[in-house]
Amino acid sequence: MTILGHPQSWSCQWLPVLILLLGTGHEPGVEGVTHYKAGDPVILYVSKVGPYHNHQETYHYCQLPVCCHEKTCHKSLSLGKVPDGDRMAESLYEIRFRENVEKRILSHMQLSSAQVQQLRQAIEELYYFEFVVDDLPIRGFVGYTEESGFLPHSYKIGLWTHLDFHLEFHGDRIIFANVSVRDVKPHNLDGLQPDEFLRLTHTYSVRWSETSVARRSDRRRGDDGGFFPRTLEIHWLSIINSIVLVFSLVGFVAVILMRVLRNDLARYNLDEETTSGSSGDDFDQGDNGWKIIHTDVFRFPPYRGLLCAVLGVGAQFLAILLYALTCCISGYVSSHFYRQIGVWNIILTTSLFSVPFFLTWSVVNSVHWANGSTQALPATTILLLLTVWLLVGFPLTVIGGIFGKNNASSFDAPCRTKNIAREISSQPWYKSTFIHMTVGGFLPFSAISVELYYIFATVWGREQYTLYGILFFVFAILLSVGASISIALTYFQLSGQDHRWCVGSTGLFIFLYSVFYYARRSSMSGAVQTVEFFGYSLLTGYIFFLMLGTISFFP
């Protein structure tokens, strides 16, 4: 739900793949350390506000009716901070190094009923604020809600008008910063008439203390007061479920290749010996399962350019590295296959993901901008990102395509392909394309379904996933299951004398799970959160379609 007005200037948009695109991520509190002398001014910047349960929706702090300069003076930010929605502006707080302050008046304000209602809605949606002092983030809630009793029922909304800042220093450097309202009583926002004004006095205190910790990185995780939760547990249920599924599928594929296929070969060899002394009729006249279509299996697909582009982009995403710097992979793989089976396809390869991504981002960014969110990228940042893609991504795709074309040999199929394709006989319902797509998509999805919740809670919520080794292990399991089920389904498809086959529908199941997560597991609502969530979830499903489609092709 949007409750803030339009900003005075363009703001920023978080891009899910920006870190993959540029690798310019920034962790607050690691860089920007300043050395102070006693009494030196310490600038506190106000940054952003937003609903606690959706960190993708943020607004400038001064868009709320709070204490700010009449003329906002913004701090210049690096490209790594811009996509996170940061909008740092100098505040009215006067803080000096190692000088304590007790209940100093910040400002006197007079709010109209409309401004009070704006604050009430923000507090009801659990809006939090973020300040920054010496590159250290300080977070706290805008207000306070209390609901108690059934008969009679009471519901109170209060605004924090006093903030206690706690700062720790070591020598001439600030090591830690926090804000507290532990011993503060909130100002009641109830009972205001439509034509009344609310008078407020904002105050603050500053307390300095020395610490023996010499570096910020030496502080234990969780010393920030636990404002955002952290998930550190290993999800054994997900891992065990995935391992069992992998062994089952790998064993199933091994049975097919070592037993069923061996029996088929023995039977077909016997049939060949029997028919060799007969009238000499074409071997294809017999009922010989997958062997009867051996002259059609390696026939070029009708959309071979699209197939090669999918393989190239899928291989690029499988690299799990910086997106722009791995464009050469997609160009190489795509052109390598194209050189073997057909025409040049660099343009199709480079636009297969970038065009859907740009269209999705454009819609999401427009919704953010229309609602005054700081997640909307400014025009200068948009031009900079497009320049990076044009100067890095596209040229690397072309270079990779040139290498792939030059290093590729002509396509050499194990057997000759007939000029006229064999007519595919009608298949039973359990061998239909829909059933194969369902089975081929659901089994890989089931291997990651449990872990997928924690990934969504990290990306779209406040959980912090740190077990990246486990995450990589689950990803490897997903690829193994996808490859195994592809081999099994291809065998069944060919046994039914159907040479058309494909797998990649796991992306559809991931998108359907995102719908379930939004409806049953998240607290998101409103146009901004809904459009961004489903836009990027659809793009994520598309990425998995490309990756797993590539994995299903190579075995």
C-alpha cells in the first residue's frame, strides 16, 4: 500500500541481477571509515523508510512529515548503493565525536490531520527508517502500535518523537552505532479531529562509549540488535529429500541404460539376423521401437536458431558468474551449435534474455516511479547500465560467437537422416507432451521445493541466508535431477517412435510456487510490491527454463 507522495527528484530501483551485472555490491560498515578528533562533527544522514516485511519497497525518509531540512542536501552515492534504494541526505541531528547529549530539541512541528493520517498508515504497516552515520546503518521503527483486549477492544498508535543514539568508538574511529527507544514513551496519534493540528517536539540523545574492538568486522553477528532476523540453520529435511530423489533417479536411469537398453539392442540384433535372409524388405517395416526412427532422431529442429540461442544463454547462466562478463559463454556455445547446424544467430542470443529482462524491469521501474519509491532508477543510472551492456555484454557475446564459429566442426550425426520425415503415430495419453512436461518439471522442482521457501524468504523478506555451500549443493542436485529425468523421458519418447523431445518446465513450477508464496507465506500487498514480485518471479522462472533446458539437451 503506497502512502507517500511523489519525490522531489528521481530515485533508484533495485535490480535482482545488478550484482550479477556489475559486481559492485556494497556492505555497509566495511568501507568509508573516517578518523575523528574529539569534538569533530559527525554527520548523520537520513536515508529511507519502507515496510518492514518488504525491503524492496522503500521511500525517501523526508517524504514522511518528519524533521528534515527545507532544502535537502543529498550525499553522492556509488553505483553499488543506488540500486538498494539509498537516498542519503544530511539530517538536523548535531552529533560531535565523543560528546554526549541529553534530550536536545531537534525541532518543533505542527502537523495537519492529513499528515497525521499519513504517519498512522506508515506505522500500521510497520514502516522502519534507516539512518547512516560514518557508513554504519542505523535502523528503527517509525512508531508503535498496541492492540489489547477483546471486550473492550483497544488499539493505539504512537509516534516515536525521541531517539537515543548509542555510538561506540575505538581510538579515533567509530566502530558501532545504534538507535534505541527503550525508555521512551510514544506520542499518541489517536483522537485528532479533521480540522485540528498536532503539535510535536522532536528530541534526541547521544551517548558515546569506548570499546576494545578495533575493527568493525570483528563484531559478532547479531550485535546490531537483531533488527533483521538471520537464518543460520541447515535445512536437513530439504537436503535429505533431495539426496533421496537424486539416488532414485540416477538408479532409474542406470537401469534403463544398462538393462532395458541392452535388452532392446539384443532383440533388435536378433531381428536383423532374422530379416537379413528374408525377402530384403526395408527394416523400417517392422515394429522395432526406438530403432525404427534412427534416421529421424538427428533431424534439425524447425526452429534451430532459437534452440541454439537457448543453449547459449542457458550455458551462460550455468556459469554462475558476473552476467556481463560471461556473455562470451553464450555467444560461444550458441555459435558453436549454429556453425554445426545452420545460420548465424548472435542477435537472437544476446536478446533472448536481455529483452525480456528490460521489458520486465521497465514495467517494475515505472510502477516504482509512479508511486514515488526510491527503488526507481534515475535516468543517469539507466543510461550507465545500458552503456555497460553495450560496451561489455554485447561485444563479449560477439567475441564468443566468433570463437565458437571458428572452433566448431560440421555436424556429424551417427547415422544418415532421411529427406522425408517419418509420420509420428498417435501416442497414448501418458506419453503426451503435457505429461512429459509435467513429470520433467515437477521432479526437479520437488528436489528444491523445501529449500525454495528459504530462498524466497531471503530475497523477498528479512531472512538472511548465509549457508551458500548448502545452497550450491542443492543447486547441483537440481542439475543432476534435471539431467537424469531428461535421459529417462527421452528414452520413453523414442521408444514410442516419437523423435520430438524437450525438458525445461521446472521454471513454470517455480513461478507457480511464487504465486503460492505470495498468497500464503508473505505479507506483501499493494501495486508496488505485487508488480515487482510477480515480474521478477516470472523472470526467475524463465531463467530456470533456460538453464534446465540446456542441461536436458547435453546428456
